[in-house]
Amino acid sequence: MNKNKLLFAGGALLTFGAIALLNKNRQIPKGVEAVNDFQKEKYLGKWYEIARFNYRFEKNLSHVTAEYSLNDNGNIEVHNRGFNEKKGKYEDAYGKAKWVKDDHTGELKVSFFGPFYAGYNIIAIDSDYQNALVAGKNRDYLWLLSRNPQMPENIKDEYLKKAELEGFKISDLVWTNQNNLN
């Protein structure tokens, strides 16, 4: 291999490596934007999961909720809870979320396992902070959340259209049972 081909191959390898590293650290799907003018105080509190893509960490869970509270350091404490239908009991997960850019952009990273973080991006929210559409770091993660166990149909339809336009495969959504437990 001559010197020019070797330099070209080395440069290409460095370029592809840099792109891979940047994409690995990316916390939001390419082309998707988190909401701006985000008001963290209005987002705090309890949310009901209306729908999600099927994840192993939420397998067999119904009655899923997420509760967000503000820590003294300005980050968010996360408490997820769901009823495991197979085990017949509630399961809890506690984590923390940090702002990726600033606390006025709905782009966060969340961790339930020590130093490992994943994207948590609010990509749509109504003006009253009653319903939200949340994406993960790529198009394999999506949640519809509401302050109530049921989301109004018009908002659900709006969020599903947005998700589909953003490239999410909405036919893969799992609708969370939020009906009363006996």
C-alpha cells in the first residue's frame, strides 16, 4: 500500500471513529428536537405511563407511574413504579436525571444504574403540563405520559402523529393497563 493510500485509510478511520463516538454519546435521536422553554417546576410530580415500546425492564408491568422531584443540586430524582402481573406485586426503580443542555430544554439523561445514563427527551408537552411525549436516545424508546390514568384521545392522536412523523414505529407501542387493581 503506498503512503497516500495509507494516510487516506488512517484519516477515514479517525473520521468514522469520531462520528461513532459522537453518536454513542448522543442522548436524543438524530433529527428529533426536545421542547424549548421547558419549565421543570411544572413537570415535577406524578405521571402515568399511557404507552411505551416494550422494554425488558418494564416487561409484565401494568399501572406504571413515574414521579419526579427536584434535588438540592438542581437535578431530578426519579421514582418509577409498576405492578408486575406475573409476580403479583409492585416493583420500584429509583434513579436520577441531569440536564444535557440547560434546565429550559426538555433534554435530559437519566440513570438507574450508577454512572450509566440514557436519553430522556420531552419532545412534546401541552401548555398545562398534563400530557407529554418522551423519546429516549434513539427511535427504540418512546413513552406517552399523562397526569391522569387516561390520555384525552385528541392529544393521544396528536402525539402519535408526531411520533410517526419523527420516524418512530408507533405500531410497536404497548398500551399500559391503568385500570384499577382489585
